[in-house]
Amino acid sequence: DYTAREKPEPERSEMQKRAAAGFARARQYAEDALALADRHPQTPDYGDILYSAHTTLAVLALRNGDRGAAVEHMASAAAAPPADKAEYMPHLGLRTRLVEYLLREGERESVAQYVEKSAERFPQERERLLTEAKQIRDGIMPLSYQYAEARR
């Protein structure tokens, strides 16, 4: 969707259609994952599924201009129980985007809470995430998000 802006018509329209179809698939997969997780809360990955699905839905809500729904999904992701075992969950790139986009929109405390709770889920990133949550609360844009902003 982002790169389509630089393309001439009709290529731009085709890329935007493919992007819209991908966003719809992502929404459907996240909603399906939540429905399955609700029926199987005993699965070891239950909390990680909730976290990933709600993070995905938060980014999609923000993309559609619904900041309130994005913050609600982000809070649901943060409230998801951590895994029983402290295994490494693959880095969720959407987490970074969600934080970046909501910081740009002026969200602070809700983002700091999400980042702080994410530290429980990502033990290898724990110290960095806790530092970032503190920086956000102190009104400082964490360095990793400064880089993202500078690339724009």
C-alpha cells in the first residue's frame, strides 16, 4: 500500500487492491485466531495468540483511522497472559509499528503500558523495552522510534 503511492496508474490501483485484500486477510486471520483461542484457552500459546491477534487488529484499526479501537486492542494485547515457559517469541514487527504510529498520534501512557507488558513476553528484549516505556513516560521518544521517524 505504501509503495503504491509512487507508482503510475493503473499499477497503483492494482497494488492498492492487493494491499486491501491483504489487510482483509490479516483481519480475518486475527479474528479467527481469537475465536479459536477463546475455545481453547488451555493451549500453551494462548496468551501469545491473543497478543499477536490483538496487536494485528490494533494496527488495522489505526490504519482505518479508529484510534480508539486501536488503543482498546493494544490494551487487550497487553493484558494477554504471558506464556508459561519463557521461550523466545519471534519479534512481532507490528508491535514496533503500532507503538510508532500511536506515539505519533500522541498516545503516551497506554503505549508505555503496552511496551512494559511486552517486556514480560520478550525476555531477550526486556531491558530495552522497560527503558523505552520509562522514556515514553518521561516524554522522550525512544531511539529506535526516532530512527523510524527519521526515515519518513
